[in-house]
Amino acid sequence: MPTTDGPLLSVRDLVVRFRTHDGTVHAVNGVSFDVAEGETLGLVGESGCGKSVTNLAVMRLLPKPAGHIEGGEIRFEGIDLTKASEAQMRDLRGSDIAMIFQDPMTSLNPVLTIEEQMVETIRAHRPVGQKEARDRAIELLRMVGIPNPELRLRSFPHHFSGGMRQRVMIAMALALEPKLLIADEPTTALDVTIQAQVLELLQRLTTERGTAVILITHDLGVVAGMASRINVMYAGFVAETASTPVLFAEPRHPYTVGLLHSMPRLDSPEGEPLIPIEGTPPDLRRAPVGCPFAPRCAWRLPRCWEANPSLQPLVGGEPIVTTGPGVTHRIACWNPPTADEARIGRPLREGFVPAPPPGAAGTGAAASGTGGDVVVFAAGGDGQDGGTAAAGHSPEPAAPGRRS
Ligand SMILES: Nc1ncnc2c1ncn2[C@@H]1O[C@H](COP(=O)(O)OP(=O)(O)OP(=O)(O)O)[C@@H](O)[C@H]1O
Ligand code: SF4
Ligand SMILES: [Mg+2]
């Protein structure tokens, strides 16, 4: 297999669409990111923002016949997976790239015992006999904390609790020591104690083996302790990317600011209220026009309705680092909140109101992030909101974004 000195995984301008009876779903709209050997990348964002689909595309397991990769490159160790044959992909899946799926029951076969499934998986990728594969399965089940693994091998998936099934999934994913492990909401179905155990296990195993991980979750708390870097996704785009400490301390995309204000944090002052991000993500059956977050954004400018900003470094003039702890902080935003605004969760510029949709100037619909004590991230639904009659009059503060 060809290798490169570049990142283990390099995704560039990935576009995924679903052709359905209801129209085309614009699920992933030009996503780029890299993952280096041994690092853990967190992928967060609300439901439907394209986290799973991005990674199913990497695995080339998009639901057929609707799902298609319609553009971009996915390079794994230098090979463009968008062009790999099915046979090549079968070899890669499980041996080099493994995925823990969002719902373990959908990826474990209910009519086969754990032994049959694990032994078959191991033997499909390694030239080992039945006994050796079985011993390996036992070792892995023990490693993920399943008691009496010899006995439990004979169980069917429905004999396990949710937490134990997740462990079996992790054991199966790790069976072949993949170079890249994609964990899609590995702990969502679990109670908090088991969740912590499973995450700790995942972290330990991947640290010991130097496995690269893409950890997908809607929960920023989960990635905080696990991932060294975070990509925040919205409506099939990456809205912000930074190292984990930087993203938590200095979020600069309004959506990330919203996410952080909507979740409990240990470092928040006592009694500080949580502020949900109002409104809903856009309907992905419509082709994206302008910034997809505009209908919910308190910082939006008139141009936000028309032009979608690309992901750009906050500080220009330096080479862009795409992996590792020194990763360049990048956002896709025309009008990023200042540090003070990010902290408080709303624009603080005097007289600023979010720009109403084109043609809605003067309709006077209530909307703003300036409403006294009321902090507003959103202003109604898609195309229905609007500022006061301030269209085009919003002060455009010096924004670090230099979009083209
Ligand atoms: N089989 C499919 N057919 C049509 N649209 C689909 C299909 N699978 C996913 N989508 C759409 O693709 C978009 C992205 O979905 P995806 O599953 O990646 O979201 P997600 O970020 O993983 O959300 P969640 O947090 O709920 O798992 C959504 O709009 C979803 O409705
Ligand atoms: S300020 Fe504009 S570009 Fe930035 S998130 Fe808000 S709507 Fe999008
Ligand atoms: Mg998902």
C-alpha cells in the first residue's frame, strides 16, 4: 500500500448528496480535514449536521442507492478512497479503518453469536486458524472489561446490556488493530457511569496502540476529555476548527459560542443560565445559499444571507497547520464575536442588530442579540426573522475574517 509523509487521513472538499423522492439532500457540502497518526479528532454538531455521513463516506458505506460522494477526495495513506475498488475497500475496512457505529444493534448480527462474529471478522482479515482467532476474541473481550469472556463468546447480541454491547463493538473494532478508528456516538445510549468507563477504555486502548480516532458526538463534554482537536460541524460544513483547549477558551464562530452556552460547564459561574440555541438547522433539501447559520445568528450581516464564508484562519499570514496540538484556529464566519461577546453570548456593539433577510427590511420583526438581559442566538425560523429596520446599517466591526 502506498504511504505518504502526510496525514493518515486527508479529506478535501468532500461533497455527499442523497437523491431521494423528496429531492436532493445536501448532507455534506465541501468538508476538509486531516487526521494524523495517533491523534483524536472530535466531531461535534447538532443532529443532522453531517457527522455520520462524512464518516460513512470515508468508510464508503453510504446508504445505497440514495447516497453518493459527489465531489472531493478522501486520502488514506495516500490512496484516494473515492476511487478505490470495492475489493480494496473491503480489505481496508476492519483491518486499517474500523468504525463503531451509532447503533450497536444495527452493526451486530442478531442471529450470530459474538464468537461467530468476532472469529469471522478476525479470520476475514488475518491468516489465522479458528483457535487462534477465538483466543484473540477472548483476549479482546477481556481487555474491554467483559467478565467471563470464554462463556460470553457464546452469547447473542441481545443477551448483552447496552453498555456491554458497546464494549463488544469496541472489541470488534479493535480486533484488527486499525490505524484509524471512527467512533460514532459510542456512548450516547449508555448511562453516565458506563459512559465514563467506555470512554476511558477507548482512550486507554487507543493511547496504548497509537490508534488515530475520529470521535463523533453531539456532546461537547464528551470530546473535551478525549479529543485533542475539534471540528464543529453545521449543516454539512465545518464551522470552526481548533485544538480542544482553544475551542473551549476562545470559541469564535457564533454557532460554537451558542453550543458552549447551551451546555453545563464546570468553569461557568454558579447559577449562570444555560441558553439553548433557538431555531432549527436548515432543511438540507435546499441547496445552501449564504451562511447556513444566518437564520439563527445574532451576529449576522447583510452579506451573510448571500455568501457563505469559507473556513479561514483567525490570524493570517502563517502556514496553516491542520493536525496536532498546534493546529491553526479557523472559522467560517464573516463577523466573528469578539472574545467578550463570545464570553457573554451576544453582540455587545452599540446599536448592532442582526441583518434581516433580503427584502425584509423594515418589517420590524423582533430579533436581536441586543435585547437587554435576554440573550438571543436565534431569531425565528428560516427566512422569517428579521431585525428592526437596520438592514444595511449594521456597523461592521473590524472582523478578523478575510474571506474571498
Ligand atoms: N439514507 C439517507 N437518505 C436521505 N438522507 C439522509 C440519509 N442518511 C442521512 N441523511 C441526511 O443527511 C444529513 C446528515 O445526516 P447525518 O446522519 O450525517 O447527521 P448526524 O450529524 O450524524 O446526526 P445525528 O447526531 O443525529 O447522528 C441529514 O439531513 C440526514 O437527514
Ligand atoms: S456572522 Fe454571518 S457568517 Fe458568521 S455565523 Fe453569523 S450568519 Fe454566519
Ligand atoms: Mg450521526
